[in-house]
Amino acid sequence: MFDITFFAAIGFLFAAYAVVGNDALQTLGTFIASNSRLHWFWLFLFAAIILVVTFTYGWMINDGDPSYGRLANAKKYPAVDIQWYHTLPPLVLVIITRFGVPVSTSFMVLTVFATIGGLSSMLQKSLIGYGLAFAVGLGVFLIASNTLEKFFRKTEHQQHHPIWIVLQWLTTAYLWAVWLIQDFANIFVFLPRQLSAFESFTAMFAIVGLLAYTFANKGGPVQRILKTKTAVTDIRSATIIDFIYASLLFYFKELNNIPMSTTFVFLGLIAGREYGFALTQQAISFFRTCQIALSDIAKAYIGLVLSINMAVFLPFIAKGFAGAGFPLNEIVPTQAYATFIITANLLLIPVAVHLHRKTTGTMITLATLLSAATATFFLIPLS
């Protein structure tokens, strides 16, 4: 009944747990935080219904492919025989998630399956996603800070109009569905591109079970990051954040089928929002905002480099253990790719220095280096 290997099943379970646990912050974090008075089961049931509907619809219209076509490009994301090393990235992601680090699950899980072209396309789209989300968040909350958000803060402890409850639940359904369409690929990359009904719905209910565990733990450790942001527990602010985030993901979903990091989009939106507040509210430190935003980028960058290193070296090590030798040309097939890998790892030094010191000097240095590296990446193709 199952045409799925042992390592494929293990990798799927690791990925499902890591993706649901890590990305609860982005998609359901504000929903969980602003509805903390409700029992977690009712919040979970709502999210589970959206998941089942989204999954079933995608499986039906895509001929048994629940990834919504995100893995359809075989040249960039080829189907492979799952080996032991494919299960390590999601396992590492599970471990990192326990420390509350906002790691990109797309990069951590998909990079080991992607070709150079696939990695390059995914990273480009994700960086554009961060930039656009930052600009949108900054623009919206520069305006809203002294209007809507000021009103929200003054009436924080008053009884809110019931319409906000309806709007938040509708917005959460919108966001959760769009996010699932984007990130199902991170989970189902371990399974065949077309699944039978029995295989598909067995996998779906496994994800539902892991989702229940996440809700029972109130979002998990990553939820702590969200609580460091301004006014995210107010149901009205949460609704606005979720609607903007969902609309950004919907735009990128319609743009093309290339997988992307929803984490980058989320971090960009939240960073733009915090800068909007810092520029308009004297009570909010601009320096502190810079520290937090750059620290979030630094942590996400560590996960990105770790995923790239595993994608490059794990297959290389596996071939060596299997007696196929260690061909260097398979590690770095192009000079541009070799330069990219070396540079990415060297940048871990200023990242670590900033996370340790968080001074003005380390912030300026890191921001300058990451900006230069990003510009170079867009100008020089890897393949």
C-alpha cells in the first residue's frame, strides 16, 4: 500500500515536525498569542480544518501532487532516491527549532534536493521577498503608527468590537492556507511527486497530529521571538500583520512556482514594522530596533549557510563512504559556486561577532558586508 522507503518516511516525519513547529511563529503565532484565553484545542481544530481543506484541494487539482507544483521543475528539484543523508537537514532543523531560532525551513530542507539553479532561484526569490516585505511593512506602519496603532494602544484594555474577532479568524484562515500552499513542498519533497489517496491522507493526518502537539505547546520555543515585537498580542494589530503577510505570500504564489523562504518574508515584514514604529515613536529605541532586526537576519543567515553546507558536503561524504571516492569537481562544479560557498562561510565570522557583541560597529560592519554579498549574488550567476 505504501511505495515509500524507510528513509523517505523518516525524512518526511522530521520535516513535518520541524516545519510545523518552526513556522507556527510566522503563520499562527499572532493567532495563538492574541487568543491565549481560549483552550488550545479549539484553535488547533480551526487550523486543522483549514489544513485538511487546503491539502485535499491541492491533491485533487494537481493529480496527486500535494506540493501545488512547487517541485514540478525536475531540472531544479529532481526526484531522487532518498538516502540517509537526506534525513539529516530536517533533523538538524528540529534541533535548531528547540532553541527558538527563526530558521528558513525551505532552505534547510529543500537545498539538499536542489541543483545549483534551484538553489539560486530559491535564494533570489526569498531575498526579493524580504526586501518587498520590509518596504511594505515600513510604509504601512509609518502611516499606521500614529493613527491606527496609536488608537489600538489607547484602547488596549477596552472591550473590542466583535468584528475584530471575525476578521482575525478569517485572516488567519487566509494566511494559513496560503502558507501551506507555499510550504507543503518542504514536507512532501521526501515522497513521490504523485501520491495515492491512501498515501496522501495518511501523510496529511500525520501532519495534523504534529500540529496538535504544536498547539498544545502554545506555538513552541520559536513563539518567544514573536513576543519581543511591539503589540502583537492585540487582536487588531495581529489581524493587520497576518493580512499583510498573507497577501505578500499570495503575490509570490501567483508570481511563479519557485519555492521560497516564507521565513524571509515574515522577518522582512516584522522588521519593516518595527522600524516604522521606531521612526515615529519616541518610546521605542531605534538602536534597539536595529539590534533585533539584524540579529534575526543573522540567525536566519546561520541556518542558510548550514543548509548550503549540508547540501554540498553530505552527498560528497556519502559517496566516499560508499566507495565512489571524493571527486572535488562534484563539490564545486563552477568557480562562481565555489566563491559563493567560501564567501558565505566567511561571513559567519562577522555574524558571530555581532550576535556576541551587538554594538554599533558590529551592526554597521555586518549590514555592509551582507548588503555587498547580496548585490554580488544577484550580479554574478552561480551556474
